[in-house]
Amino acid sequence: MIARLLICPDIKKVKEEIQKSLAFNLEGYRTNHPDLLYIQTGEKLGIAEARKIKEHFALKPYSAKGRAVVLEDASEMTAEAQNALLKTLEELPKEAILMIGASSDANFLPTILSRCQITKLKNPTSHRTPTSEVGYIEDIERLILSGKEERFVYIEKLKNKEEFLHFLVYAFRQQLCAPKSNPAKLEIVNFLKELLQAEEWAKQNVNIRAILEYLMLKMPKLESSR
């Protein structure tokens, strides 16, 4: 199971979406359900809470198919707590439900974003997608249709290579989680494995440009998703 990150400036809409999802997935839903850990807006979200989440998922479900955790508003979650939560995100049990609400994704670590299925809820007042994110989406659309020479030139000129690596992971996770069938699903899965390995190399201080050039060689040449 993959965690869901629900983004909307109006946190009330996030809460509504969380309640709908829980009512659908958790039989006999209520905030004090024995299989549900529900952390409300305003409650502390530090390392201790990240460990509590891990311990919650380690227990067998009481009456539901799987255990569930909700972070109603994790907008201000500390970097230390996010790092402590990372292992849980990587090893979610099959039937687990983890929903994280936030007014923005600005304060989340790239490693957290790359491991979540991100849903940006519609808001009457609307908010623009960050320019860098729009640019990366367009760049990736172009790169999957390009040859290796054009890909290498792009990497050479790229300013924030680490940010681009994490966004690559996020983008291909989103493709894999898309509801429509994708004839290139196996290629996406294989490339996603390469991306996750690349993140590990980056943590070990392997040259980021070398990592990205390797990924450009491995990136499948797919049809545009637009």
C-alpha cells in the first residue's frame, strides 16, 4: 500500500476527503476505531509520534482488514519527524491506510513526497502549482520522448540536480498509481526500481550528475502521458 498525501489550502476540504475515504475503507468508521490512529490538527507531530505510527502498523488489525493512520494536518511536521517516518512509508503493510493532510507540500522533504501518492484537492480560491514543479513535469514529458544525447545535455545544464532526482521518483510513482491502464507498466516498474536505487546512491554521496546520466540511459522511451 502507498501513502496518500492530500493537499489543499482549505484544510476543511482535506478533512472531508479523509472522512470519505475512511468511511469507504474502514468498516464501522469512527475516530476512536481500535484499528485507527487519528492525529488531529494542532496535535504535536514529532519523532515520538512518528515512532507511534510505526508501532501502530506493527500490530495486527483488531477488526478491519488492515490498520489505518491519519495525520489530519502535517503541514508543520518537522524534518526530523519526517525522516523518522520515512522507513514506515517504505514498508507499509499490504492492507495499511496512511493518509496525510496538509495545506501545502512546501515543507515536506523530497524523499517524503516521492513515496506518497499526492492528490491536490480543488479549492474555490485555487492556488498555482509551483513553477519548478510545472517545469519538471514538462521536462520529463519531453525527456521520455528524447534520445540519450538530448537527455545528457539537459542533465548537464540542470541547476538543482538533487531536486530533479526526487521529482523523477515522484513522477514515475504517479504514473504507476494512475487509475488508467498503462501498456508500459512493466517498464515503469523497472525504472522506478532504478530510481529508488539511485536515491540510495545519492545518500552515499555518489556524484549526482553521474547518477542522473545513468538514469537517462535507463529511462524508458514512452509515449507522452498528455
